[in-house]
Amino acid sequence: MTAAYLSLGSNLGNKHRYLITAMSLLAERAGDIPVVSGFHETAPWGFESPNTFLNAAVRLDTALSPTDLLAVMQQIERELGRMHEMTAAPYRDRTVDIDMLMYGDMLMNTKELTLPHPFMHRRLFVMLPLVEIAPRLRHPALKCSMAELLDRISS
């Protein structure tokens, strides 16, 4: 089993229900979720919207490979109404968004997946819930803890 850290967000409809449902489906299809952060309300990042986000982080203990886990995550997003359309605007309102932040200490850079997530350490809405559940987790490329990365954003 490998510990994968995921970020979840929703800014449409019943945001709380979408996040809970996504977590339940992840646990059913991909492994155990022993740790869940609190839910954090945040402003949209990268686009304008009147809808705030609800964000959370989870640790998922999984036997799936990173690419198989990504496929499960994307299927759950689709089932919960997420549209993956190729447009000029990459960020938009969504029912649910699931991002793989880290998969153990794996470094990976393919067309489909980059690990650790290349922007996680720059996004407060990702780092706040992640630090809540894994403050001492070390970023394998940046060689510092999640708490240290959060301090860099906050200062």
C-alpha cells in the first residue's frame, strides 16, 4: 500500500455532499482513507466566479498505481458531473475536482500526470487542508515539510 495525498474541491451545488460522495467512492474503489482534513471555504483561484469553493485533503492508502488511481479519480469526477472540456480557460466552476498531490515519495512527469503536483506548494487552498493532516510530510523534490511550504505561502 502506498499513501497518496489528494486534494478535493467543489464550488457548485451541494458542495459538502459532492466532497463526501467523492471520498466515499474513492474509498470504495481505490483504497482506505484513514485521514480527512476539515472542509475549508476558499475563493476561486485562477478564474472569476461568484461561487466559493469547499476544499479538503485526504490520505488514501492504495494498492493502485498512480495512473490507475488517476483513472479512478477522473471517472468519479465524471460521475459527479465534472466536465473535462478543452477550452482556452482551463479553470471554471465544477461540481468536484480531485487532484493527486503526492503518491508516496514518487517523482513522475508524464503527459498525463506530474508528481508531486507541480503547483501544490503555491496554492493556499491546497496547502491548508494538507498541512492539517500531514504537517511533517516531506515534499520529495523540494526537500521540506508541508508545514514549511505553507509558511512560505503565508509569509
